[in-house]
Amino acid sequence: MLTGAIAPSGPALAQAITAPLAQAGRGAARAPVRVLEVGAGTGVFTAAILRCLAPGDELDVYEINPNFQACLEARLAANALPGVDCRLHIAAIGGLQAAQPFDFIISALPLNNFSAVEVEAILKLLMGHLRPGGTLSYFEYPFVRQLKRMLVTNAAERARLRAVGEVVHSFLGRHPCRQAAVPLNLPPAVAHHILKPEVA
Ligand SMILES: C[S@@+](CC[C@H](N)C(=O)[O-])C[C@H]1O[C@@H](n2cnc3c(N)ncnc32)[C@H](O)[C@@H]1O
């Protein structure tokens, strides 16, 4: 199951996950930004991202499920200001190729649905495409991994979830990051904002 959520994210989570982008200001208040969204689904975050973008900014949206294509095209058409360069990729993020790094990456990928090796590769790929000084934002539902581990009877599945948890914790431990709890989402979520340090 690739979607990995019981319902689309709510407005509080969309606001929390786009907070670093919103805090950068809009239009003439800042230099143009390049944004990557991964796992767009029906486009709840896409709409929130577009509210922060101004002419000259660029947005690349990746979504693997073609069933969401029409919905995402409609979101882009309805919410993008003229002059904002939007590209929709109905493709897996593993195939990402970008000539220039992104200032902000916002991911809704359901990390618990992948193998630990895949999670490690995805996080490495995203950090590799982030500009120094840029921010990677993603969210998780707290305790879901632990809860699933208690409920599943299959030992291999338990081992997979434990390994995914180790990869995620190790990643968070190696990077400066801050968390924002979003109790008003269904289910409650935590947004993680990881800063890629500037090169000294
Ligand atoms: C948890 S849903 C989030 C949807 C939406 N952003 C939200 O917050 O409501 C995760 C989305 O990631 C997509 N997805 C899963 N694996 C992917 C991959 N490898 N590359 C791109 N998108 C992927 C799924 O199809 C799904 O739409």
C-alpha cells in the first residue's frame, strides 16, 4: 500500500509542514525559491505551498499514483500565480533528476511503508538535492511504527519496522532539526524540519 494514510492531511498539518517556506516571505521580500514536493496525493500540501510562491519561483511535484494526476493538475491550475513555474511528475521520487538544488523539500512519503534500505536511499536522495541552508520537511504519525510493531504477528514485518525506525532516528540524530506537534490533524502528527547546514 503506497498511500500510507487513512485520510488526506488536514489544514493544520499543511500549515505546519510549509512553515519554513511561509517564514521565508513572499515575492519581493526574498530571492526566487525552488521547491520540491514529494508524495502530493490529492494536493493538500501543494495548495499550501502555492500560497507561499510568487512569480519567478519554481515548484516540482512528484506523485507516483496516476489516479491523483487530474486532481493535482486542477490544484496547480487553480492555485499557481502566473509566473510560478510548476512541473508535475507522475513518477517515483527515486527517478528524481534536477539540474539545480532545491531551497525547500516537502515530503509526505509514508516512510513506514518502505524497507529500511529504501528509506535510507530516499533520505539520502532528498538531502542530496537540498541546497546548503535549505530545509527538508516531512511528517510522521507518532508511535504508529511502535504500535504496528506490537500488533503485527509476522517477525519479518516487525524486523522491517524496527529497521526503518533505526534509520529514521539515526538520520534525525545526524542533522539539525526541529519538530512541530500537530495535535489537530487526524491522526495527530509531528512535522520534522531538517536544516542542511551551510558549507563552511
Ligand atoms: C501519506 S500520502 C500523502 C498525501 C498528501 N500529501 C497528504 O498529506 O494528504 C503519501 C503519498 O505519497 C505517494 N507516494 C508513495 N510512494 C511514492 C514514491 N516513491 N514517489 C512519489 N510518490 C510516492 C502516494 O501515492 C501518496 O499519494
